[in-house]
Amino acid sequence: MTKISKKYFAFLAIIPIFPVLAVPVMTDQMREEAYAASVIGANLCYLKKGRLDERTFVLNVEKVIKDKGYSLEVLNKDEVQEVGKLVAKKLGNDCTNDKVFQNEDFLFEMFKIFNWNI
């Protein structure tokens, strides 16, 4: 496993945590959307840094979503893609920066995009 893959999978380990802490009651759909957006965002970050090519980006995202047991259809949702881009933007140059998900302003922006009335 490459250095990138190890860091990437370490980052994925924290993804399921951030929305649960921020949202008192999450539906399965909310959890799936947040997870998918996070996966897209982390992979976009690596794509922008040149550490992934487009094909690997797509394969990584699909594999992680399938491995989690989620439907690939979640990736087609405009909100999921928009939040994924927001995640990548917030990550900046540090694709494993889990502190992004502790930023209250970011979480509120994410909730607004997803139209989660919390």
C-alpha cells in the first residue's frame, strides 16, 4: 500500500465520526450523503494535488462507497457533489486534515447545502 493510500484510509476512518457528533439524530440517508461527500472531497483533494489521475479518482470513490455498503446512486446527487467540492476546498493542501469537520461554520454550510433542517 502506498503512502498516499495509508494516509487516505486513515482519513476515511474519521469521516463517519464528524456528522454524528454534529447532528443529534441522523437518518441513514443523511449519513450516506455525508460520507459520500467526504469521500469525494478527500479524493478531489488528492486529484488537485496530482496524486491521483481521474480514473483512479473515480475508482477510489466507487470502491469506498461500495465497501461501505452504500449505493453508487448517492454520488449522482447534486448536493453530495457540491459538499464534496466544499470539503476539498476546506482541506486545501492537507488532504487528511480532519479538523475541517470540527469547524462549526463549515458544518452549518454543509447542512444548508444538504437542506438538513436541524
